[in-house]
Amino acid sequence: MSTQKIKDVLAKEAQASHHGPVGEQKATRRSVIKKMAVGSAALAGCSVLPEKWVTPLVEFGALPAHATTSGALEAIIEELSRGVEETEAAEVQAAAAPEVEDNRGYGNQVTVKNNGAKISIDKILRDKFVFPKLGPQYGPKLLIVWSDGRELYVPDSKRMTMYGGGDERKYQPGGPYSGNNPDIPTMEVYAAIGTHPDSVTLYY
């Protein structure tokens, strides 16, 4: 409804209100107010219409009957906003969480903490890590990784393996498999000389 039409309606209603009784004048005023509201809403709606209708990217289903009032609609919008915020918060939390460490291509891993145990090799004390099973019981090939980043690959878990060159890290399979040391009951791993790693991880 155009502005001129609203003015014409108002003028007619005002003219009619002078000829009727007081009750009719009140009814007329209510009618005028309603028509003004309808006309204003129509103008407001026209002001936000797009120049060309296009297919929406997202379509929502019809709102339920109880959502026809503005209060219920606001509640639904608030609930949807809260859901979006919760989803974003969950994504941020997942991104901040540390990634699960893989097994370096092996099927399993086990970590032993440094409990202060020592062993003397060539009169030099070194940190010792003891595993609860014999080396071959973990598998034929092993990868030993100390918490300080040093690594030792064991191609044959039945045989002692040692990395030299002034940075010795030693693997002892334990039990009868150790050859010269049949009394070693379990697998043992020794840290490099002068290092004190917090733990060692066995990949097998």
C-alpha cells in the first residue's frame, strides 16, 4: 500500500468519524490504526525485497504451529545459535587436543618409565629400563625410542643390538636368548652414556 493510499484511507476514516456516535468513532480509530500498521508493514516488506528472485542455497522446513509468535521464533533462533556455538567450541577443543601418536608402522607400543635403575658397563653407570617380557616375545623386529629422541632399530630381537660411535644405546633380549648373559630374566634397554631420558618406548 502506497503512502498516498494510506493518507486517503485516513482521510476517509476521519471524515466518517465526525458523523457517527462516539462508539463508532472509537471503532473507526481502531480500524485506522490497523490499516496503518498493515500499510506500514507492506512498505517495510517492499523495501527489503530483492530486485530479482533467486533459488535459495538453503531451505528450511515450515515452522511448527507454536513458533508462529515472535517470542517462540526468537527462542528457536537462540537455540540454533547456541547449537552453532557449541559445535564451534567442540571443534576448537578437538583441534587443541594432542594427536594420538601412531605406532611408527608397528602394530603395538609399550612405554617404560625411568625408575632410577642403573647398570655399570665398562665401569660407567647408565640408565637401565626393564621390560616385563623377553625381547623375542614382543616380535622378531623392534624399534626402541628414548624420550630424548634417540632411536635404536633391532632387526633380530633374539640378538643383542648396540649403537656405537660414542653414543651407545644397548638392547638386551634377556633370558637364554642373551647368550653370554643367560641369567637376565627380562628384556633390558640401556640409555646412551651420559643421558637420562624420562622413558623409553618399544614399538613392536
